[in-house]
Amino acid sequence: MTTFKIFRFVNPYKNANTYVVQIDEHDVLIIDLGNYPTTEFVNWLKHHNKNIVGLILTHEHADHCYGVDALKDYYDFNLYCSEACAINMRDPKQNYSRYIEEFETFAVKSKAIIVKDNDMLNFSGFQLRVMETPGHSPGSICLFFENGVFTGDTILNNVKTPLSFPHSNKLDYKKSKKIIMENLQSHTTIYPGHDASFLDNSFIK
Ligand SMILES: [Zn+2]
């Protein structure tokens, strides 16, 4: 039986989620970091003597990747994301920090390991399957694991996914959503990029 635990930290901008998967006593995997790592967040990691085994970005938008470079000041870890995310996060016009007043204009500089559709990732025994799900943004991915899925902004809690960014693609989104729906099991908990996790598919708009 697996014993991992998932903690949710809410970032101030748009209440974007950072998930910390506690894989075992010391190893944690992080999904998205949309804020400069706060003292609370770093203290939590330090206090629990955590080792970051990886950080995966669900997509390139500023509210999901703003804190990545800053966390490198505290920890050495590998960054993972899709190819399009790796390109767009380095462009303030494509990560949208240029247009969002709450952020300084920034480009993520950290090197990324590119993940592709159907890749299986293994972090100290915690396995995730990558699904490329473009639509909301070109670099969006979902990450399926044992009984859950991290969906970034591709599936949200009771809210329609915004497809109004210049780089959004409605046709791609339709295809991505269809594949996600086909892969959801009755016991799959959805961990969206904003708001609380949920199990009931009727919350998918
Ligand atoms: Zn987004």
C-alpha cells in the first residue's frame, strides 16, 4: 500500500495551487510553484527536513511557475515540463507575466527536463503518467497517478477552463478534455490548479 500524502499550498495570485506530494518521510515532489517561495513554505520544507526529488510544471503561466528560479536558491532539484512549456516559460509574453500587474515581468531561467505524452515518471516509487493536454495553453499537461490526477488549469473545480489567451486553442482543448474524461476512473480525485480537489465528475464544466 502506498502511503503518500498530498498537501496543498495556496499562492496569493489567483489562489493558484502548489501541491507537495510527500512520498515518504523525507522525499517530496512539488507540482507548480506560482509564487516566490514564502517563508511559510520554505520553513515547512526545512522543518520537516524535506528533500525535493522534483518539481513538475502543469503549464507555462506565471501563476504556476513564478517561484521556480527562487526555490533554486534553497534547494537543488530537477524541473520537469512539456517542451512547449519549457519554451514559453522563458518568454514573458507567453508566460503572461508581462501583462499581469501582480508579477514583475519575468522569464524562468532554470533548465528543464522535457516530458512527453505517456512518459512514466518515477520519484522514489511515486509514479505519474504524463498526458499532454494542450488547449488552455500549448504547454499544458496532466499528471495521472494511482488514484488521482493533477490537471493544472486544464480541468478546474466547477469553473470552465479559460480559453481566451491568445495562445489558447479551443479545438485542441476539446480533444484534450475528451482524452482526460476517458481516463478518469470513478475513484480518480482531481487536483486542479486552483481551488480544492474533488472526486465528483459533475464538477467538471
Ligand atoms: Zn493557466
